[in-house]
Amino acid sequence: MITTVTLSPCIDKTAELSRLEHSKINRAENIRLDPGGKGINVCLALAALKSQTAALLLNFDGGDIITSALDREGIEYCEVKCPGRIRTNLKIYEHDTRQTVEINEQNPTVPQKALVRMTELVRQYAKKSEILVLSGSIPAGVPSDIYRTLAEAAKAENPAVKTVLDAEGTPLLEGLKASPYLIKPNVEELERTFGLCLSGEESIAALSRRIIAEYGVCVVLVSMGDRGALAVTKCDFVREGVPQIVAKSAQGAGDAMVAGACYAIRKGLSVRDILRCGTCAAAGAVELSGTAFCSRGRFEELYAKM
């Protein structure tokens, strides 16, 4: 089983219009609400790929949209309730430019007892999980080394569990100290975290190998937007372009890539297939409006064309 952890869930509200006009009244042509939070997105993407998954999440008032979606998809979950209202992230999508403007809120402060309970759940689920996904931002009240704490707690219960980490900044740097199996930053996140300007693929590969050597990471999977993605291991450096698609929304694409990579890891596939599965799952999400994920059938169609 693949278990995900979401510390900062949200509701994604997407407003679609032809063009955003400044200093004028804009009328949305379509509004949709989606459950959000990176770990939740990974779970929903895995469910669409017909892969067994479970979600562990902190949740707030108004977060019923998330648990309802998990129930609808038959996804096992455990929530730790926290005081305060869940955040709403507003996405404004312009059809004319195919660009999205994002305005993200912050979640309320998380009490310490909720983190203790989450750590207990991670220990419990690690015993029956092959992969643990730690991804997303850190709410107020949560220490910046929380991903290291959770990864080490999981490994103490099940040394064979493989941790997948998708974070940036201090949470990434601290999480690396737990030697995750795979990390999935994008180029901008790598640059901000390590204070570097990565001018090309060779510089990305060089930094990735430095991370592998220093922290014992097995795979660094780096997304590069419309330039595709690359995967680096101690011995390999592989690259994939983007399949030919009509892009509608980049929301959740990174989370879909994590899901595709986990799908391949669980099947024991090669690093090239980890990259290829991640790329296809991400492309399938980009084809859809809002925060949505492609079916297993569409995923296999895209994979066959790579």
C-alpha cells in the first residue's frame, strides 16, 4: 500500500474566464471546487490509476469536501481534527492565454497534540505500507523538521518502507536527513532551497548527485514544466519530454507525477519507468480542468506513446 501524509489540506476553487481584466468586474464562466492538499492529490491520482492507497491528514472545519471525495473513491483514510477553518486556494484560469493565477491561503495553527497523533498514525500505517509519501507545505505550529520526524518514525516501525518526499526549503533540507528513497522537487524549488541558479540539465544532474552522495537518496526526480522531467540516481541520468497534449490546467501536475512515480516504484520498475510513469500521470492531469487526475486507461495511452 502507498500511504500519504497531508499536513496542510485545502479546498481548490477554480474560476474560469476568457481573460482577467484589471480594475474591472470579471464574471466567471465556470466555478469548480476540488479537494486539495498535496498528499490528498497524490491519493486521488493513485486511486485513478487503480493503485491501493491510504491518506493520513490533518483536517479543519469545512474539510468535509476532502473526506467525502476519499469516501467516494473508496480510499482508506484517518483524519486528525484541528480547530479553525480550512484554507481555500483560489485559481483563476484564463482561456485566452491558458495561464493560471493562484492565490493561496494559510491554514490555522496546528496544536501539538495533533502532531503527536499524526506521528502515531504514521507508525501504525508504516507497518502495512511499502511507500510513505510526505508532501506539501507546513502549517503554522508545525516544526520545520516534521518530515524528518515522520520518516524516521515510519522507518523505525518498518525498515523496508520507502519514503517519497516532495517539499522545498527547510522542510526539504531537514527531510533529506532521513534519507528518503525519492525526492521530487521542480527546478525552481531546487534553486530556492539550495541558493543556486541551475542553468541547464547538467547543473541539475550535478546537484542531484551531490544530494544523493550526501544524504543517501536513491532517486532525484526533477520536473521542468513544459521542458519535461529528468531522473538522477548514483549511476543514471535519464530525461523525458512532455507527451503531445492540449494543456488546460497545471494544477496538481506535480502531485500526479509523484503518484505516477510511486505507481512504478511499487511495481519494482526501473528509474526510466519511474520517470516515464510520473511524466504520463502529470501530462494526464494537465489535460483536465481544475485539480483532476487522469484515468488508468488514459495513463496507459500516454505511456504507449512515449
